[in-house]
Amino acid sequence: MDALSTLGTEENFQKELQFVANVLLANWTIGHNLTQVVPALMQSDDMISYGFNEIHSLADLQHDVLAYGSKSIKGQRPDALEAVFYLITPRITNQKAYKSGARVGIDRILVLFLSFMPNDNSDLTGSIRYANEIKAEGTTIAIVGMGPNMNVTALSALASGPQYLFTAASYDDLDTNLANGIKQVICVAN
């Protein structure tokens, strides 16, 4: 999830967290031998994340996602989109994922919430390089672009296909329809 100042307001950050915890994740069956979810929060050049075996129930997952709300987006400026992918890649590639409890032979899906675009073509190219590395190891990437200035062409290059790209021009558009679209491609990817 995105905890960067490009969200605009703390209220938008809370809307993102509420959407993930209470709309997107509603009714998921969570557990080691069920659906494993690793929530991660991006802040500037750092990422706070869990391991694959650290969350054992939907209630735990929702609590942990909402607990990220104690963080502030103030002063959390992104350096580059490439930096986000740089932080994500080692956490989700096979070796690291398996060491942190991911089950072998189970598809992985990265749902990445972004509130900002690449700085320039070089930033986009670097981001694509990392995205391709993630995809080459079998992880599907779904992108959720949040805010009014999302460039669908640039974001499409990062996602695993056009059906894996979602946008919400307003944070009020983080709703059930969007969640259903994301859930649909997640189920197809598996």
C-alpha cells in the first residue's frame, strides 16, 4: 500500500487503508494453507512488511492493515517509482518469498497501490526492468493507480496485462466495483 505524500491528504491515506481492509479483503479466507497475504506499506525509501506466515486470519490481516493508519504521509516523498520496485523485488522473488514462508507451487500476485507516476522515461524503464524480473519468476502484478493524474500507458507497462490495471481518479472511487474487478483477476491468475 502507498503511504506517500502524493496521496494528497491523510484522509486519502485512510480511505486507501479502509478500502483494502474492509472492502477488498472482505470475506477472504486467510491462513498458512489457505490464502497467504503479505501486507506491505511504502514510505519514501523504505517498506514495512510482514512474512508469509505472520498473519493467520482475516481479522488479523484487517487489523494489521488498519494499524498502518498510525503512520503519517507527511514528508513521505517518493524519489522514484524505480525505488518502489527496487524495494519490492527482493521481497517477492522466489528465494526470499520461500524463506519467509510462501508455499512452493502456489501462484503469487502482487497488488500494488500507486499514487504517483514515474519521474521520466528513465524511471519508467528502470521500473519496467524490476517488474519484468518479478513477472519472470511467476508473480502476477496488478496495479491500482490512485488519483487524478494516472498515466494508463505507463502503468500498463508495469502490470501483467491490461486486465491487471485499475485506476481510481478519486479516492472515493475506491469502492466495491473496484474491489470486485481486482478480485476477479486475482482469481483468474490463480
